[in-house]
Amino acid sequence: MEKFTRSWDFHGRTLTVENGEMAKQAGGSILVRYEDTVVLSAATASSEAKDTDFFPLTVLYQEKMYAAGKIPGGFLRREGRPSEHATLTARLVDRPIRPLFAEGFRNEVQVVNTVFSVDPDCSSEMASLFGSSLALCVSNIPFNGPVAGVQVGRIDGEFIINPSVAQQEASDLMVTVAGTKNAINMVEAGAKEASEEDMLKALMIGHSAIKELCAIQEEVIAECAKEKMEVVLYEINPVIKQMVDEKGADRIREAVSIKGKLERYGKIDEIIAEMEEEAAKLEWPDEKAKETAVRQAHEYGVDVEAAEVRRLISEEKIRPDGRGLDELRPLDSQVDLLPRAHGSAMFTRGETQVMSITTLGPLSDAQIIDDLTLTTEKRFMHQYNFPPFSVGEVGRMTSVGRREIGHGALGERALLQVLPSEDDFPYAIRTCAEVLESNGSSSQASICAGTMSLMAAGVPIKAMVAGVAMGLITVGDTYSILTDIQGMEDHYGDMDFKVAGTRKGITALQMDIKVTGISEDILREALAQAHKGRMQILDNMETAIAEPRPQVSKYAPKLDKLWIPVDKIRIVIGKGGEQIDKIIEECNDVKIDIEDDGRCIIYHTDQEMIDKAKKIIEDLIREAKIGEIYEGKVTEVRESFAFVTLFPGTDALLHVSQLSWERVANIQDALHVGDVVKVKVISIDEAGKIKVSARECMEKPEGYVEPKKQPRSSGNGNGKGPNPHKPVPQGNSATVERRVFRRKNND
């Protein structure tokens, strides 16, 4: 086929689509150029369906460091495991396209987005979603697209589509919204306490832009689409359906109404296991057909369970645990469970329980970021752990997966909006959410627990944040919105809509749906219902802790700050770090962070060590000023003057004539090395040479008259009389300069 290239103006930026030149052996491929951002999206499907009970879709987002002119870090100097940003972007692309495949489609599909070039002001994430949808649409893979996404920011009340990096930093809300031309089907948002109406307006403005992108895709599809492959959609054997309907369906429906999660699941599992045994007893042509029948008996039993959950909610307005549609599960909030942690809290909502632990550290403990974004480090980290015992299961405990990373990022976005600035609270902050029990909405419970643990740790957050997960059951033209969904309602429902915020407004929002999209009316109703639930949760949290502690924990590092003149930073650090290492050693491993602008923060659990380190640094950067008085220490005595150390690194010259108001015949009789003498700075020349006076610190005798200066000797010191060709030396000035005015630790 011939190469296809076409460009459009999309909100002030050029969007170009190319097809037919690169990756031609893939099922479908699209090169997207969004100004200087270049992403190749390739979609490929297996020719035969997989023998699985789920749709095997894999979406990848590959960050190539050359795209930003970087060489990867580490010993290998090549891209390794995906960064958190890459993982989150892959999830961002996966979530809106997954619902648009036909029910029962079991061919394995892989969508790979490779970032070749990145312009930070032109989102490679949105280009990847656009390219993924278009690659699927022009491919031979059956797909009910197109779908697209945009980012929406707001500055001074004005909404902006796909804002630049600078505009994002100035925005008071950032929303990523995706959907088809008919409806929204995915949302990620963070905001500085935005109202429900403002958030809804941002979503609708974003959807208007999505319609433009879908129209662009339709133009390309009309020109480039391949013929779709024929697939056989997966269906359960009617014989199995009949057997389960006759022998187990009614009992499964009854078990759905058991209120306790483990008891309910246990009974349903028991009945389904019986159905599996019954399926195995039927006659089958071979062992493989028998295994398939057993699996289908399990699947259909789950389908019966799901249908009953949806029927009870939509028709009878009864939830599995007996709650009303807008009713929360029982709440419990506690703080200070762990005595040595800097802050700890536990939040329980029904059968979901999360403990959050806050740890404070110096800013040097911030997470280093190595990806294609402009972010190089992260001061606040909210991490989420979901062990298998939390749902009563045995499972592998490996490194965190996509789900844990995604839930952690959502909680981090929600709490980040209320954290104090780095200037006001110069700590690295880590909250770690440990899910102890789970029956749905654990990510939102981690936000509630995280808020309380931050407050218990003495972090002066601006307001308390609570989160609640909303659900949706649609049957025909009717729908039911659920507050605080549990696991069964999440699994069998049509929407998972998580809303976190303060009493004033929303700080984070995430929505995933299993249907093709939802309307503005449903969104508005869900946001209003979530607001009501959030207020009730905040009421409960305030019974445990109502405001942040005034001080950090005694086990947390304390801090003090000072500013170092930029030209003196090297004095504090010393040659090869020698000076700062010495300070750290002398002050019992105190931590010292020095920024390029001269900001210096000292951390230690012992305030005495902080004060000691601060005093050393202040002495190193201290400058003498005319008129100031010091307790100087005599370090050397010469014939007519002495060297006096005013403070570490700074010496001054005390001439014999400035020792006393009375004449001193021999300075060596009056001063000795180690003596402490009070002196006043009387002059500092352009070269920084300092002269001091001891007599200026004494009371001048009444009627004192300055003695006349004695004429200098004309001898040359060798007994041979003056040398008319040699200048008369004015004391050993070179020696004085070298000795008095050098700066210690100045390399």
C-alpha cells in the first residue's frame, strides 16, 4: 500500500498521522507526530482464540531514553524494566480501549507504543492513546473504536486542552479524560479542591475535544482500514448452562444475599465446585473437552452470581450486604498504633482495612526519577501494598504490579494537593499503605489512613482528605449508583468511580467503566452522591485526629535551616568533601542538604547535634565586619604584632600599638599563644586583610594623648649602613599577608 500522511491543527498544535511505511507486518500500525513528539503504535492479534476465560489484551508503553536525548542510567546503560510513569501510561491506554472489544473475544491482542521523540509540551501519553486506537481501527482486529483522550487544565478560570508543562504547573486542576464520540469511559484527575461542578465542566470540555480526535481518526480509517479478521466469539456450552440452571442456580442466588463476605464467597464457591463435579460426570469425547466443561461450569456459576447481584440492585434496590444504595459500611479510625513510626493510622470500612505509616526524612531522601518526563525527583511518595492474605488467599509475593502502582499513584495525587510546600516543611515524606483486609475500595481507604498518619506525624497538611468509591449498575435504560462499593459490586458492576477530596472540594478522581460510556447526568449524580459520602467519612476520621500534631515525632529527624552565600558553599564542603564529612562525623552523623542556591538544611533526631553543626557552618561562612567585637584566640606572637583567630577560618593582625592605651614595650611579654583577648575590628582593606584593636575594647584614660610616631631606623641590618639602591623594607609585609589573611578550607 502507498504511504498515507495527513495533518490537522488540533488546538494550536499540528497533529500528523502516517500509515503504510513503518511496521507493515503488524496487524495495524500508525506513526503519530504531535509537533516534536513521535510515537509508533502497533497492534497485532493472534490468529486463533486462546483457551482462557478472559480477554488476553496487553498494552505496552515503551520509553526510549534517546527520545529525550538521554542515556539510560545504571550499569547496563540500556532501558530495563518499565518506570512507574511508563506503567501508569500503559494502564491509561489500556483502560479506555478494553471495553470496546466484543464480549467473548479471546484472541490475544498486543498493542505496543514506542516513544521515538518526546516534546514535553506535547503529551506522548495522549499521542499513544490516539495511536493505539487508530492502529486497532485500521488493523484486521475487530474493535469498536475509535477512542481518544485529552488532558484538561485550568488557569484563572480558563480551561486549556493539552496544556504545556508550564501551564500544567500553573493549573489548579489537571484532568485526563478519554472516551468515544458518544460518551466518556475513563477519567484520571487531580485538583486543588475543585468543586463537583467545575470538575464536571472540565470533563465535558474534554469530551468535546475527544469528539474532534475521533472525527480525525474516522478520516484515516476511511482511507487506510484493512478488512477485519473473522473470529469466533467464546460461548459457554448450552448443555453446561442447562445443568447449572437445574442444579445450582437457585442456590447461588440465595447465597448472594449472605451478608458476611467470607461466608458468602465460601457458600458460592462450594455450590460452584459441586457444579464442576456434575459437569465432569457428563459424557465428553476426550479429556480436553471434559476440562473445558468443568471450567465453563465455573464460569457460568459466576455469571449466575453476577446476574443476581445486578438484579437485586437494579430491581429491588438491595445490595448484597443489605445496605441502601447511598449507605456507607461501618467506619472506624485510629492513630498512633506503632510507637516508633513517625506517624501511623488505621482506617477500617466494613471488611476493608488499611494501615498507613508515614516516615519523614531529609530532602536528599527524595525519589530519583529516570524517565522521559522533566521530573527528576519526587519529594512525596505514597506507596500501596496488597498482600494475598488481605483477601484470605495464598499467593506469590513478588515486586509490585501494575495494580499496586496505579492505586499508589491515585492516593499520591489525592494527598499531594494538601501537602505543605517544601519551603514550609523541608522533608521528604513517604506514606506506606498496608492493606490488611480487603473487600473493595482499598485504594480509597489508603487515602483516609494516609491523611491521618500524615497528621499524626506532624505534617501540617492544609486539610483532611477522604476517598470513596462509587459504582454503577445499568439495566436497559435504568441505572443505580452505589456509594462505597464492595468487591462483589466492583467486580460485577459497570463502573468504578473513585472520588477523593476535602470538605471544600475534589483533590483526585479516577473512573473506569466496563460499558462503552456514561452520560453527563450519571456523572453529575455520582459526584453529588460521592460528596455526601465523603463528608460522613471525614466526620469519622476527625474523631481520631482533628488537626495535625504541632511537632514531629521524637523519633523523626528535627531540622534547622540557614542560608550560605553561594560563593562560600565550597568552603563548607571543602576539598573533596573533606570539610562537610568532618562536620558530619563531629556531629554524630548529622544529615546536611545544601542546594545550589545556598539553602542549607540540617537534620538529626538530636537538636543539640543540629545546633552544633549549624554553629560550625556559621563560623565557616562568617565574615568579620568593622566595629564588631570578638573574643579572639592568640595563635602566634611576633616582634611587634600577634595573630588572633576571630573565629574558625578567619585571622586578624593585632599590632603592639593597639594592645593597650598605655605603651607596651614588648608584645611578647604581654601576649602568649593560647591567650584569649577581646578585640574590635578597626579596618578591612580591599584584599580582605583584617586589623583589630584590643585597646578599643578598653576605657580610654582621661586626658589621653596619642604619642608621636618614632622615626624608622635607616640601617639595613647588616652593620654596613644604608644601601641607596635597595628599598627600605616596611616590616615583613609579605609574611604578614600570607599568614594573616588566608582562608582555611578554601581550595
